[in-house]
Amino acid sequence: MLGYLLPQQIEEVLASELVGRIGCHADDETYVIPISYGYDGTYVYCHTTEGKKLQMMRKNPKICFQVDNMKDMGNWKSVLLQGQFEEVKEKEQRTAAMQVLVDRHLPIISSSKTHLGEHWPFSPDNLNDINGVVFRIAIHHKTGRFESSEASPSIPG
């Protein structure tokens, strides 16, 4: 059965996953790249280094963000967000954003890209001592789809 995720199901997917994909577009080029993230119910937070995605998002802050929860090819959930890239530079906001990222439950075996500093799994007393760029996605619109071999509530669409 294919269907649309309910708002609560969308929130569950966003809160439970660790990696999503950012889609951005600038200078006649579209770029999609995976990134680890944290979600606080309002914003999606990310930590990265300077590079192509930041250059593109700074030029055109309208982006999309996609997250999957996939058990197998017949049982999956997918969430798509439309939003606005916002670089977090102010010290208190950056600390709060980093705390969302630090509070994620990462698996013991994980990629260095999900680690927020050289001392992972520990963090410094001052989260602003962690180098890199912190940004958030201000969410304007959320949608979600699913496929399930079991009956699940759906919204006709």
C-alpha cells in the first residue's frame, strides 16, 4: 500500500534518522548531497566545512531536504522538506544548534562525518570550540510518503 504520511509520522521520521539529503541550486547547477543532521521539532541543524554546498546555499538559500526510513523495498517512509538555509553565527544560537547535534543518539560504529570534533564521543565544555560551519533549515513545507505491506493510515492525494 502506498500513501501519505500523517504530520505525526513525518515528525517521527525526522526525529529518528541521522542522515538526510540537501538539494540546492545555483548558477544553473543542481546539487544533492547527504549530510548528518539533528532536528528539534522546528529546525533541521547541520554542521559542515566550507565547500560547494555552502557556496551554493549562500547564493540561493531556497533548498530542499529529504530523509528516508527504509526497512526494505516494500516498507519505507520518505519525508521531503522545502525550506530556507540560514547560517548560524551568533554565539548563543550556535551553541544551542550544536547542542541539538551533540544530543543525537549516534551508533557506536559511525562515520567521522557524523562526529562533531576530534574528541568524539565527548564534546568540549564550550561547544563553540568545535570548528566548522553550523546552519539550519527553516522549514516552510513538509510532505511525506510511504509504502507498506501492512495497512497504515493514509491521506488521499
